[in-house]
Amino acid sequence: MRDLFDILIPVCLLIVLGVLAVGVYSLFRGGSFARSYSNKLMRLRVLTQFIAILVLVAAFVWRRHGAH
């Protein structure tokens, strides 16, 4: 399970970074693309951050529990 978290944590963080980058790009680009996608992308960013935090907490709990 430890190996799973070693892979899952960076993947989650990269997904958050990717969604954030596309969202910021859409905000600066403006136009119809920004009107259509910027709010949706920022909501997706919040969701992906929440998932990443859950994975980090689960890894912390798993490793702390496994140490005893």
C-alpha cells in the first residue's frame, strides 16, 4: 500500500497543477473560452484539491498506523 501512495500522491498533485494551469490560462485568455470554461475549471480545481488532500491524509494515517 505504501507504494500505491508513493505513486498516487504525485499523480494527484500533477492533476491539480494541470487543472490550475488550464484554469489560469482560460482566465487570461478571455473571450468565449473563458466565459465557457474558467468557472468550471476553477470548480474542478477545488474538487481535485479536495481529492489530493484526502489522499495525503489517508497516506499519513496509513503510514502512522503501520509504524506501530
